[in-house]
Amino acid sequence: MRIFILVLLICLTPFAAILNNPKVTTLSLTSPGTAEKLSSSEELTLSFIITASPTNTGRVYIGDSGVDQSTGNGIMLDPGDSVSFGGLTSNSVSTYDLSKFYFDAVNAGDKINVFYFERDFN
């Protein structure tokens, strides 16, 4: 049992060192048809979850700078829906920059919640 715990701690320590500060950011769309960034500056994370607010009156779309609610370009989320990105795989650790992701919505004022851990390279 002690060997298993030691191996588990050794395996998880590198990941624990780079994940800290859980964050939830709520973003509200200003103008439908104009994609808005999830972050205005570089924000690195290993994984994140986006949830469309259950109080939204329409769909939101997640994607790159070309996301557009009028054409349906992007990952469509109905109110209350979620999508997750990333995670640890057996071969690698992916890093995502939230400033490279955008959202758009059918209605001004519709919101998304973004849950993530800040990545610490120290």
C-alpha cells in the first residue's frame, strides 16, 4: 500500500505543481454577430469547461475567431449546456490559451461561464 501511494504522489506531483488557482469567469455578449474573446490576454490552462447560462434566451456558439451565430459556425450550446476542452492523456499534456477561443450568441446579454485552472510554469 505504501509503495502505491508513493508512486501515485510521484506521478501527480508534476501536475499539481502546474495547476493552481481555480477560476470561474462569467462573460456576457455585447453584440450578436460579433465574436468576443474568452480572455483579452494570454491565459494558459490544461483544460476548461464552458457552460451556457441556463437563463439565456438563445443559443451561444464557441469557436475560433470565425465563430458566428448567424451561420451556425462553432460549437452550439443551448441554455444550460456545457462543453469541455482538454485534459491529461497518456502521452502528453495539452495546453490551451483562452485568448484563442471566442464566443457569439443569438441575443445580447446572453452569458457563458468558463471554469479553468490557471497554469503556473514556476
